[in-house]
Amino acid sequence: SLIFVGIGACVCNLFITIGTSYMFNALSEQLPVDVLNTANSIALIGCNLGSCTISFILKAIGLFNPNLSFAYMCYAIMLFVLSAGFFLKSILAKPAKI
């Protein structure tokens, strides 16, 4: 169904945005200013490679189930797990303020 494909695409993009924002925020907090431009460039190359390979990943998931919405939902679940892991890591890494 086109509705489920649309929902899957929205969920995927939501978690991609969260992950990308977290990555650039972590880079700016943890790296010195003189290497930040290089780190951001490398991160952007990684983002572009990820965007380039997503069609292959979705096709590989489609080998197990030819339903397109299944592939998008599997990908969305993987991104959700990664985003939740990054979120929990950021919460647990910061000391509690009293």
C-alpha cells in the first residue's frame, strides 16, 4: 500500500535526521576547532555514501520479502534502534547535575 510506504519513508527520514544532528553535535563538542572542518567533511562523505547505498540495502531486504513496505519498515526499525542507542548513550554519558 502506498500509505505504508509513505509512513515508512517518513519514519526513516525522521531517524536519519536525529542521527545526523547527534553526529554533528558530538563532533563539535568533542573535537578541537582546527580539525572540526575535516571531521565534518568526512562525516558528510559518509552521509552521502549512506544515501547512495540505501537503494541497495532496500533491495537486499526485498530479497526476503518482495513487499516494498516491508523493506521500508525493516529499515525504519533498524534506524530506530540505532537512534535509540545513540540517545541512551548520550543520556548515560552525561553526569547528573545536582
